[in-house]
Amino acid sequence: MAQLKELFRHRQLIGIYISQFANTSTMYFFLTWFPTYLIMAKNLPMLKAGIYAIIPYFGALIGVLLGGRWSDHMLKKGASLSKARKLPIACGLICSMSIMAANYFDSLDIIIAIMALSFFGQGMAAIIWSTVGDVAPKESLGLAGGVFSFAGNLAGIVTPIVIGFIVQLTGSFVGAMVFISAVAAVGVLSLIFIVGDIHRLETKDTSSSTLP
């Protein structure tokens, strides 16, 4: 418990956990509600909805690979660790925010393109997992990673319930898209204003042990 409390003393880790929650919220929309969205909101038959639902996953696949490649490329070119990690994550979360634009179009092709861009962004921002290894104290890497996974899985609990509540209350997915976009925006703000500079943290014990 003391080790866990020590982790939450550091705003960098708190910010990373918030951003992870935000990023996985987009993912869990696609995993749980996207086919239903196509059926209920766009009146697609189930088989056709299943086919269209595959397309954004190709965007996510490309985003995952591109995010990691971009981050490594910046490091090789001499960029700071903060820039190399945070820029792809922030850009990915901003792309995820585009999901709200689906509320303003009727064309199925355009909507699928928007969804593919949003899921692409989620994939790109998925390299946020690497920031845990960059930031967490060496003595707490396992625990810090566990809390990181907890934040992601918490989104898997909260997001489907919130979307279901919004859809039942309003009879529409409009508010659900706004919710996903807003959570992604929180992730960007957390990355910028809470995480701050990415560097290896030290526990109190580690810090004190280095004193003469």
C-alpha cells in the first residue's frame, strides 16, 4: 500500500493514467458499441454492419505501427524523450476527437472514414504504454504498469455503461460521440498540463539513498 501511495505522489504518473483511460475509452467504444451504432443509428442490416465495422480496425492497425515508428524516428533524430513520446500520443488523441464529426454527416462512406480516422488515432496514441517504462521508478515498474492497465480496464467498465445510459436517455448516439470526443480531449490536456516533462522518477527511499 505504501508503494502504491508513493506512485500517486507523482503527477506525471497520474497524468499518464488519465490519458490512458481517455485513449482506451475510444477503443472500448469500437469494441462494444460501434456495430450497434451502425445498426441503430445508420439502419444497416446486421451482416452489412459487421462488414463496415471491420474497416476502422485497419486504421487502428496502421496507427499502432505508425505511432511507434514515429516516436523511435524522433529519438534517433535527437528529439527529447518528452517530444518523442508525447507528440504521437497527443496527435493520436486529437485524431480520436474527430469521432464527434460523425454527428454532422449522413453519408455512410464519410462516417466510416471518420471512424477509421478516430480509431487510427487511438492506435497511434497506444504507445502511451511506453511512457510508464520511461517514467516509473525502477523499484515500482511492475506496480506502475499494473495501475496503468487498471486505468485502461476501468475505461472498459465505465465507457460502455456511460454510452448505454446516454443512448437510452436520448435515443441517439449524438451524445455518445460527444462523450468520447470530450474524454479524448481530457487525455490531451492531461498529457500537456499534468504529465509535463517525461523523465525517470525516483522514490523517496531512492532519493535519500543517493545523498552523501
